[in-house]
Amino acid sequence: MTLEKHDLIHELPESREAIHTLKTGSTHFAKLFDEYHELDHEIHRIESGAENTSDEYLEDQKKQRLHLKDQLYSMIREYEASLAS
């Protein structure tokens, strides 16, 4: 099984500038961004075998990562839409 990190920049390369602008201009976005990446790194460590935990814990972490990603994605799309207006 190939382990894949879900780095936001790699997931949304077309939004690189928007992500940078939001990270530097919005403390809320920056906080969610940091939480997302901390979770992503933790999940990657667990999946690679560097850390052991229960399957339930891993699934909960993945759900939390997805929730954060949805929030970040919405903020990015909202920002990009405001530029197009």
C-alpha cells in the first residue's frame, strides 16, 4: 500500500496563491491550516507504522482531517470567488 500525504498545497495546486494569501491574512485560516497539517502528519506516521494506535482512533483522526479540509476548501473557494467578482 502506498502511503500518501494529503498536503493542502498538493491537493489544490491551482489555489496556491489563495492559500498563501489566506494563511498570511487570516488568523482563523492559518489556525485551521496548521491543525490540518498536524493531523495529516500524525495520520501519515500512524499509517507508516511509526506510531501505533487503534483503528478507531485512526478513523476518528481521518474524519477530523476531512472536516478541516472541507472548511479550508470552502474558505479558499469563497476567497477565489471574491476575486472573480
